[in-house]
Amino acid sequence: MSKGIILLSGGLDSSVTAYIAKKECKELNALFVEYGQRHIREWESSSRIAESLGVPLKTISVPISELVETSLTGQKAVPMGPSDGIPDTWVPQRNSIFLALAFAYAETLEADRVYIGVNHIDYSGYPDCRPEFIESAQITLNMASKRYVATGVKTRIMTPLLQLSKKEIIRVGLGLEVPFGLTWSCYQGGEKACGKCDSCSIRLAAFEAVGIQDPLEYEGK
Amino acid sequence: MSKGIILLSGGLDSSVTAYIAKKECKELNALFVEYGQRHIREWESSSRIAESLGVPLKTISVPISELVETSLTGQKAVPMGPSDGIPDTWVPQRNSIFLALAFAYAETLEADRVYIGVNHIDYSGYPDCRPEFIESAQITLNMASKRYVATGVKTRIMTPLLQLSKKEIIRVGLGLEVPFGLTWSCYQGGEKACGKCDSCSIRLAAFEAVGIQDPLEYEGK
């Protein structure tokens, strides 16, 4: 069995990935990156998901928001519903930075797997969620890993949700008894999920397709 | 002419690289990453080098030291003189993190070049200073770049010192009138450079080989 690190954001995808990782690893550690996102509710969700799994959560503050302009950190408005092309919620190099941090932490913990809940079926069109990016990142980050350079043993990037639809992700989560009510997908920073942004729209449509009620509270419902 | 970002650490290599970049770019911005290093003197040097070039310096705090154990952030002693293999001053994924941050910033500034002062001739044996890592990082980071995905135009990682000896780097710096006295290479956090750590040893030997005096003050001299 492996030692793993899960990049936890408190969203539906990373939470389901965490539950998968917990089953696959003899030891699991969660890493949350606070990067200036307006939806800090993500941290609360990550914390509660980690607690529900009995997994230690490490939080690191990396103010990517000081380098980029994105609606997720407040410099632009959050677009409502799906966009054409790469939307304004795009945070440049977010997964590059997250994966590099996770690989650094993996070297300390001697972990051989880094889990990330990327998905490129029902997603917002972010370039760093595509399979070719993940494959390339695995090659690059291993080249800068002491163990790989010394022994040739790779740290693997695990993306169990990559090719699943959101509907399938919810079904997998149901099977693993993921507490969906603790997760948070909304791009806005409100008390309740807005139900209208790209992320909420994709989530709600998927719950409807599965035929169950999303246990999360939404504004105006 | 290009728009560039220079990853400035205040060391001899990144300072010489900054002077090269200034000549090659119509616009240059410097980025300093404060990562918990014990030699915070690096920031002062970066600031003075950026000032000497008339280049804006952006500082971002990314506490890599919370994820890793390295002598550069105080968890281990700084080794004296050269080491076999990868020394304890190794900061896992440092250049992966720095380059990912610089590419994020490049997307905001619409820069098409990221300069980094890596060198793999007279160096400490860090895996993320090798040419194969840099090439791979350029591929990976462009895959997560909006412009590359939309237009196929790459952001290039510029490594003008990669194949130069430290002696040659000093000669290039002399030609560009780099104020070497403002740079800082020592791994320790003292008032004066220690003259004994790996980084000081390489630097002092190179100045001696060039046949000029290092203008930096050293302990006990």
C-alpha cells in the first residue's frame, strides 16, 4: 500500500477523490492551499472532510491572488452559467503550483502518490485539468524529486476522476458515503451556495441527472 | 523585443541573469519569492539589484519551509564545503514552484519570457537546475498557459547561464557592470558572508580563478 497526499479544496471532486485515496493508501495526508480565493468556505469544507476521514490536514497560504487577476480572488466578477473558452474564474497555473507544493511535501513525508480531483468531462475548461497537462507535470516534477533522481522510483499523480462525468463522480461518492453536505462547490463567497455560477450549475445538473437531492443548501431554496 | 520576468534571488547568478534580461527585453519585471529562507539578506540584495536596474520588484511569500526540511530554512545545519550527491541545502521543488509562480505572473503581465539564473556546471547538484528539468518545465507550464492553449505561442524559460562555469558567469557580469558587492550568495544568515559554505566556496574559487577580488565582505577577512 502507498503513502498519499490529497490536494483537498473542499469541493465535490476533491472530496470524492479523498475518499478514494483513503481506501487506496495505508497513510494519507491532506493539503489545503489558501491562495486568496473569495470562497474561503472551501477551507471549512476541507477541514470537515479531512476530519470525517480521520486524515491530518496541512494548510499553506500561497497568495497567488497577488500575481493574477481572476474572479475567484475578487478582481473580476464571477460569471453566471457556462462560458465559451477559458472563463474568468481561471486561476493561471493553479494546479502547477498546487502539484509542485504537493510534490515538495511528498518528499518530506516520503509519499509516493499525489491525488488531485481534476476532471475534464464536466468542467470549466481550465487547461490545467487536461490529461496531457497532468502527464507532463508528473514527468517534470519527478525530474525535480530527490528520490526519482536517486532511484528512478516515480511519485505518481493520481487522478481517479479524470475521465468521469459529474454524474458518475456523484455515483462513486454515493458508494463511498461521501458526506456531500459538507462539500462546497460555489465560486461565490456567500453563506449559502448561489446555485447560479458555472460550478453550481454543473453540480446541480449532475445531482438532478442522478435523481437525488443535493444535501447542500442553496440561496432562495 | 520581449517582455520578461526575472526570478531574482539576489545571488550572483540571478543578478547576472537580470542584467542580461534587461538588455534583451523591452520591459522587465523582477519577482522575489520569500520562502522562509534563513538568508533573508537575499531580499535586500534583490531589492538593491532591481533598483540598480530600474526594474520593479514584486515580492511574494510562499512558506515552502512549512512543507519541507532543508538547511536553508533552518531545520538542518548548513553543510560546509561541497557535498557528495544532493546536499542538505536542497529545497524540494523550489524551482518548480518558482517557475509556476512566474508563469502565473507572466500571464497577468503578458510576458513571453521567464528568466532564471540556473546553472549546472559549478552548482550544488540540485536536480531542478538541470537542462532536462528546465525543458520539461517549459512544456508543462505552457500547457497550463491560456495564451499557449489559445494561440500556440509559448512563454520561454530563458537560462543564459545554464552551460557557463562560475568563472565565465563572473566574466559576463564584469562586462555588464553587475555590482557584485550588492549580491549575496552565502547560505548562512550572518552579517557578513561566511566564506565556508558550499555557495561561498564556489563563489570565492571562481573570483580567484578570474583573478579579481570579490567586493563582498567575508567573515574574518
